[in-house]
Amino acid sequence: MCGIVGYIGNKNATDIVLNGLKKLEYRGYDSAGISMITDGKLKTFKKKGKIVNLENAYDFSKYKSNVAIAHTRWATHGEPSEVNAHPHVSFDGKISVVHNGIVENYLELKNNLQDKGYTFKSQTDTEIIPNVIEDNYDDDLLEAVIKAHKVLRGSFALGIISEDEKDRLIALRDSSPLLLAIMDDGFMIASDITSVIEHTNKLVFLKDGDIVDIKPDSYTIYDCDGKVVEREVTEVDYTDESASKEGYDHFLLKEIHEQPKVIEKAISLRHTNYVLNSNEDMFTDEELKDIEKIYISACGTAFHAGEVGKYAIESLSKIPVITEIASEFRYKNMFIDDKSLVIFVSQSGETADTLAALKEAKRLGAKTLAITNVLGSTITRDADRVIYCYAGPEISVASTKAYTTQLIALYFIALRIAKSKGQITDDEIKNIIEAMEKTPEQIEEILKNKDNFKHIAQEIKDSKSIFYTGRLLDFITAKEGALKLKETSYIHTEAFPSGELKHGSIALIEPGTPVITVATQSEITEKTISNNQELIARGAKVISITNEGNNFVKDASTDLVEIPKTLDILTPLLAVIPEQLIAYYTSLSLGNDVDKPRNLAKSVTVE
């Protein structure tokens, strides 16, 4: 979502924060802005649209500064506009703030400030913050921020500068991600590692309630009560090159092609000669033995991974698993207690709905396990145990390699639980891992057939609606394919269980309607073939994704995509690859922004 970058030090802050801001473009945004202290005065520049609009509108080479804050905004309160863009400045024009998150009590605070004579320009909740700070200001910016924090309710990542204190940058984290980067010639704050990694790999992952007082040559971290606290400095294994396109036209295409490599790594780290590793941060067999109920909660693509995880755990360990979308989780009676294990899946580790569900599960006494791709993210600190995806940076908003590595993590969780419950033999574990180890090479085979997916994209790109169907695991894969296609192409795309078509959905089928069928599950292939025939009889153009050599599905399809044979339980790893490529090439053929679909954000940090 919104992105924050700030710098204080000996270099030109304007150049550093604008460059850092560009590294956050993948998150999705509708406006951009920057504030700096230059020639002793606070200057603020904002523009609707892309960062390039901001750079074209102003000659920033004229403004030299040692401290600056910048922001990309994804609209929540108020439409995308220059006046609603960040940074927001206090009524006296001396304090500037960038903010990720939401001020829940902004109307109450706004009324109080208006009674004191303050006026406001924007429709945003954020404009409240610099004015609350101004209202509490008495020659000490840090003290004013601490006092303001006590009356603000909601979620905050803040960067704050003041004209009256020209060598000071204040940062605050509370329920919204923010990190401090330690450079040789200064310090940066950012909502994402990609903004800072070209300058340093020494990072401090701030905790909720942390307030950082940063000078050009030092920093001090305080808690919400103003007491000094210590936070670990982490040196991360991450490079600027790993977040570049490396010759690919788009990050999405690059990340699709990276899947064989990252899947191979994710598998190899979890076993030794087909014996499950016990060094990963998973619950022990002793801790798992009393578990009676398992839940999985996530959002979007991560939820689809969770649904595959449910199927795998139930199939291998014979324990029922309940899946629930994270945004619904804490508003339902989930019957969770201390004999429950709740697994949370989040690519970024900062998904607001998922973090709220995690908090509720812990309140109810459950054991909590997080699956994430981001070291130091909030979920890694809040969950009892953490399992990493090892996917590397995923820049494209549409998730690909994070999804398939989430599947690997969930398959190994299923094996661990099944092993702890005595439901699987060592030989069975070996057979499954051996089949898993073949998937990187099998994905490479699929990636060679690009022309086939380009052809399908041309066939479907002008459709007003496209449907995905499937049964059992295939229906989960169908839902992920539909999500990928709709979010990148903007075509109405929907997934239906194949067996439910005749109970209403088949009324939507018209001559020429594209339907993409996933048919990889051997036990119900005949049923899926019958459903395909029903669709073809009503004029649908049926494109089937199925195992190679399945001539029965071929005969019940108008177009065919074949994937290599594997165990039924592992087909989601392979069947999703054609779906990703179809989405990519359809988006490309329509001229869309492939890596940054409209209205979407990579890290959804507000509910």
C-alpha cells in the first residue's frame, strides 16, 4: 500500500528519498510527495499520479537538504488528488508528516482542533497528525510526538520533520511496518527493505510503539512512554540486484521463471536424505500431540495456498482443518482454545486482517504458526513459530513464487503433523518428497511452451467474462487462476466448482464463452470430463489444464494445456504455472501495467 521513505545524514536527502520512493512503486499508489528542510525552510511538493509526474513538475536539483521525507499514497480517506497526497503539513506550516495506516478517531480529534482555530485542507485522516503534534509542541519535537501518539487511535507508521528542528527526523511505528536503516553517512526510514538495500544491509526492524529520534550521526529508540529501549541491528542477506528485473520485461515474468529455483531451495532446506528436518521453527512432536483442531487463515492468494494446505493436512494426518478468510476470522465464533493450532499465511507478514486474526487466536489461547516470506515482518514477532518461504523478494503485485513456496511450506507442515500423529510412514514421506523434488524441472518444461499461452491470451483477451472450473484440489487451483487473471487483465473472471455448474452457474454460458478447466485429479477426471461436455454443448470454448497424455480430457476440450504427471496432491504446484502465464500474457496483450494492477497493493496494511 502506501510507502514511506525518509533520510537524514550528510548526503543530499532529496535524491536519496526520491530514488527510494521509486523502489516502492510496485506496492501500488495514486499520488506522491516529498518534504525537505532546505535553506532553513520546510518545502513540500506533491502530485497526483506517478512519481515521474512529481519529478517533471519540479526541478529538485535546486533543493539541497540533509533531511527529507517522501510518500506514495494509496487512497483511503479522500480521493486521489494533490491536496490529499502526502506529506501533510501542520497549520503553522512548520511540521510535515508522512503516514501509512489509519487514524480511527480522526473526526473527534479534528473537531477538537477546529474548536481551537485549526483549519484543514484535505479530506484525509492523516492531516490530523501534524496538527495534533503542533498542538502539543513546546520546543521539543520528540516530546510532542510522544504526547500526540497517546491520543491517536489506529495504525501508524510515521515520518516527521520540523522546520524548527532542522537536524532531526522522528519515526514512529504502531501496527504498520517501518524499519530503520543504518548507513555509513546517515540513516533512512522506510516501509520496505527495497528502498534502502542499495545503501546498506544493516537494519533495525522496529516494534509496535517504537519512536525513533534520529540525528545525522546518531539515533535513540524510545517506547510509547518515552523510555529508552534497545533493538537488535540485523544484517540481512538481500541485494539490490535481487529486486531488479535482470533482463526480463516485467517483474511478474521474472518471478514466474524464478519458481523452479526457489522451490528447489524451499524443499532442500526442509529435509536431509528424506528425513524431515527438526531445526526449522516448527512445533515439536510433543507440542503437537495435544492438538485437536487446526485452522488456517489468510487473504487472497495466501488463502488459496491455505486451502491446499487444508487438503494436504487432512489427507495425510486425518485431522479436520478449518480454513477462514482472515478478514472474517475474528468476527466469527471459531471455537478456538488451547488445544487448537492456527496457521496464518501472509506473503508480506504485514497483512492487517491476518495480523488481527492472529491477535485474536492468541487471545483465545491457541498455538500460532506463521508462514511468511519477509524476515523481520510483524507476523514473525507476533506468532509463536515462524516458517519462511525462501522465495526471495517478490515485487510484482500479483503473487506467483510466494504462492508456490507457501505450498511447499504447507506440504511439509502436513508431513510433520502426519508424522507426529503416526499417520504416515518414512517411505511414504520419501515418496512425496521425491515427487516434490521433480517439480522444479517439470515447471521448466511448462515454461518452455510460451507460444501456447500467448495464443490462449489472444483468444480470450476481448472476452467480457471468463470462467474457471475444477473439482477438489482443482477447484482451489481454479480459484487462484481466476484471481490472477482478473487482477491483471481486469476481465470479469470467476471460478466455479465443476459439479455446481448445473445448479445455476451454467446459465452464464453463451456461445464463445471461455472456460478454463483444471482437470488433474485422477479420482474425479471422468466427472470433470462430463462437466466439460455440458459446457461445450452450450457453446463454451473449453481450455483444459490437465496431465500430459490424458486423451479423454483432450477429447472433451477445445484447447489443451498439458502439465507433467505428478502425485495428485502436488498438482497445484504445476497447474498454477499455466494460469500465471495466461494471466501475464493476457494483461500484456491488453496493454495493462503488468506489475502494478490498478487499485491493488502488494502489502495490504489496513483493514
